[in-house]
Amino acid sequence: MVASKTATPRHRDDREVFAGTGEPVGRPRRRDDRKVAWLFLAPVLVGFALFYAYPTVLGVYYSLTDYGMLAAPNLVGAENYRDLVDDDKFWNALEVTGYYVVLNIVSQTVLALALATLMHRLTQSVAIRAMLLVPWLVPNVTVGLLWMWMLDANIGFVNHVLRAVGLGTTGFLTSPTWAMPTVAGINTWAYTGYTALLLYAGMLQIPRYLYESASLDGAGEWRMFTRITLPLLRPVLALVLVVSLIGSFQIFDTIAVTTKGGPVGATRVIYFYIYEQAFTNFRMGYASAIAVVLALLLGVLTAVQMRLLRASRSDLA
Amino acid sequence: MTPARTRTPATGIPLSRNPSGRIPLGRIAAWALLAVAAVATIFPFYWMVRTALTPAADLYTDGVGLLPENPTMINFLRVLGLTSQQEARAAGGSGAKVDFLRYLLNSFVYCGLITVVQTMCCAMAGYAFARLRFPGRDLVFGVLIAALMVPPIFTLLPNFVLVKNLGWLNTFAGMVAPSVLMTPFAVFFLRQFFLSIPREIEEAATLDGVGGWGMFWRVVLPMSRGPLLTIGLTTAVWSWKDFLWPLLTGRQEETRVLTVALGIFQQQSPNTQPDWTGLMAGSTLTVLPVLVLLIFLGRRLVESLNFTGIK
């Protein structure tokens, strides 16, 4: 679905021609654009080498050093990784991140699926879709501040309402128990519309006559959802799920604004822990080691994503 | 939000067959749910604007009404740096200098630079990978795409050290450096599009004597407005939302973007309570450009998700 309109080349590219002798029969002298090609590629290759390739290598190197940004790095072997194993805060960060990911992904996916189905069966209005996209379009910093204010323990709107209906007020973001579910809720609010639109785009690919004939056969909406929408959406759903997962593991902005990892580490997710180690404690080497672990984790997920990308294309496009 | 001509009728699939003329309860319930979602989406923004228009002194007494009792523009004026320090402090500010007009401009510069330059560079590369013939093409492209697997946090740490060592902290050069020239996804996306252009058009242009460079600028680019706009919009949205990287590399006034400014403003609470009216005025400034974008390019933006969303 991703690039269904753009994915299929009308012509095979000329790889095989080039890989061979480079002189296909029956054509005039083979074109070789290498001069102009390197010119076209120069900016991208420079950007790639300096800010992707080099830092990737450097990041792995830092993780094997005691680098603290003030003095030159010294190689310390696997010490950072050994420290990680005994670091309770690291394990806590993993646990807290996992907790967040589960809360966020489940609520976001269920709500987005419901929202996408409603839109799919009711309306194609661009205005409604645009409106649902707004929370995703604004910076997460804004989202965090907005909800911090809505949930303010004394004079936030939500607590006004809770008081009005006779429930006590809650300091949602200051309670160790409620902080993480609240953060997960905030980000669910921010990403549900976006996720719903991705799923909706997938639903548009399902042939409409399936619903028409099911309707003629007397099938209800729930039946159509479970028998038509869900099974045919599965590849898209899987892909959206993995993309959401990858994003979810990298939660940072909302937490940096609302809870700063607290209270007592209840929201100190892995990304925030890396940030703290690198820029508060100046332990760049140690932070890099944690980043390597996170990168491996996300690398696996991305590999799955790439597979699904191919699968979804062949299934539905 | 979108002009009337873009409105489309409902899908035309009967939600529930309704032969006897009974009230379509299911349909009404479904619309009601959608309405709830819409209200839940919009209300926090409404409340943000409402708070920004409330005098700070009223926050405790004027809590729940849908409209402020004494609406005021003072919060916008003071965060935009258009009032004196005393006036700002009297209206609930911390007394620290805030100049959101400047931060807004900085955000536009940051976002604009990345969007325009990155889109152009990636279009050139995408074209080269799609159409030009040169040794090592597929290998180079493969390596580039492999970079999609590296999460941003991983390159962020060394990139920060690099930018710091170059002496580029608190300059736009340092802030845009890692993303201004490329992202692997944009190269990938645009290459896919260029592959789909019928080759005959370029062959015809070749017969007219148009060469590689001219072919790209005068033949291929004009045909690619849609995809360029799609990828440009995606990049613009992401860089508008950027927080951590500009926080690390551009904290100073001269380069401070809106998101960073909000984060810093939040820390400068006057007393124990954050300066909510000021913060909501500042937050509103991050939302306004998004609304303008939606009004002019809403359809394009929404539909771009069909192709680029899965990133």
C-alpha cells in the first residue's frame, strides 16, 4: 500500500544490461553517466558519510570507551556493557519502556482501528481526516504542555470536572502509579488520529463490492468488520503496528516536558535514560552502550518492518 | 477547514439496511462516536486558546467557563516580547526575557532550510539512482537504505560531539547539518517515483538534445511536483516537531526554535505554579502554522499519508 502508485517501475531498470558487458546488442554506444551521476549524488553522499555512516561507527566505538566529552576517550573494552548488566536503573528503564509500549500500542491501535472503521463506513470527508490529524501535526512538546495544563492537580480542566462529579482530584503526572498510564494516554491522544488515517488508507484498498454483497446477504456491520475488514487489512495492520512499535520505543519529548523521568523513575524510559547519562552525567561512553542495545532492539523490529513492507505490497496492492 | 468543492459525499455503502423507514439507530450511534472523537481531539486545543486569552490573575477564579470572563491579548503580547518587562511580570510572567516572535522566525528558518534543501538533494540523488548509469549504483543505494535501520538516538550522540567539535553549537549550520542534506527515506521514496515515470518522455527529450542536467531540471522535476510536495510536507512536519536535537544544539536566543523555547519557558516558572497563560499563548503559536498548512494543503497532507506514512 505504501507506494502502490509509485512502486512499480514501468520498465525494468537496466541493472542486467549494466552488469553484463555493458554493450547490449543493437544499440549505439552504451551511455555512462558517471560524471554527472556523482554530481547529482554529491550532497546526499556527503550528508550520508558525515552524519550517518561516520557517527554509526563512532557510536559503537564510544560504547567501548570511557568517553565523557571533556577528556579524550580511552578504550575500556566491554566494561560499559558489563556495567549495564548490574545497572538497576537500566533494567528499570527497559521495564518502564516495555510498560509504556504495551499501554500505548494497545490503546492506540484499538482506538485507531475503531476510528478508521467508523470513517470508512460513514464518510470520506477530508475535513474530518484533517481534524483528526492535528494532534499529530503539532510538536510533542505542545502536546505535553497542553495535557499538563488540562491535568493540573489544582486548576486543570480535568480535575475541575472530576470535582464537579464528586470525585477527588488526582495529580495524574505526579503519582508514581498513574504517571506512566497518563503519559501513555497523552501519546495515545496524539497518535491515534494519525494511526487511524494509515489504517483508513489501507481500508480504502479493500474492494467495495465485498461490503455491498455482504450487505445484500444480510450481514451486519460487526460481521463485515470481522469477516472482511480485519482479514483483508491484516498486512497493513501488521505494518502499522510495527511502525508504531518502533516509534513507541523512542518516546522522549512528552516525558521530557511532563514528568522528566519521575516521579522516582516511574517514567524514566530508555531514551530518557540515554539522554540523562549523556548530557546530565556526561557519560557519553555509557550512554552509547545503552544506545547500542536500543539500536539492536529496534534493528530487529525494522527488519520485520521491511519484510512486512514487501508482504503488504504483494497482498493488497 | 477545506473548501467546499473538496467535500465528498458519504461512501454510499448502506451502513444498515433500512427498508421500513425505521430510525437508523446504528448509524446515529456511529456518527455520535465519531463526534466524540472529534471533540476529544479538538477540545484540548480549544482550552489552550481559551487559557491563553485569560488573564493570569483570573486562573483560580475563572476555571471552567467555556469563554474567559475578561478576555485579554496580554499573554500573546508578552510572550511575543511586545510588552515591557514590568508589564509582562504584572501579567504573570517570570520576568525572564521571552521573545516568541524571534523563536517563531527561528522555527521557520530551521524548518524551511531542512525542507527545501533536503528535498532538492534527495530528488537529485533519487533521480541518479533511478535513471543514470554508473558503476556501483546498486551497492551505494543498498548501503544508503541500510541506514534506515539505525535509530536516530544512535547517531544523535556522536553527531552532537561532531557539531560541538566543529564549533557549530548554537548556529543554524550545526542545527540543520545532520538532516539538511538527506534522509534515507526521502531518497528511497523519490527514487521509487522516478522509476515510475515513463521512460519515453526522457527518450523524446534526448532526441531534442536535452542532456543529464537539463533533463532533470527542465523535464523530470516539473513532472514531479506532487511527490516533491508530499515528501517536502512530511519533512516539514517532522522538523517542525523536532525537539531534542535543537535543544542540544541550539538553546541560545539566536537559534532557539519554538519547541525548545517552550521547554525553557516552562522552567522559568515565576512562583511555584507554571506560567500557564503564557505557556498556552506560546503553545498556540506552535499550532497556528499547522492550521494554516491544513487550510491550504489539507487534502494533500492527508493523502500523503497513504504513501509516506509508513516510514
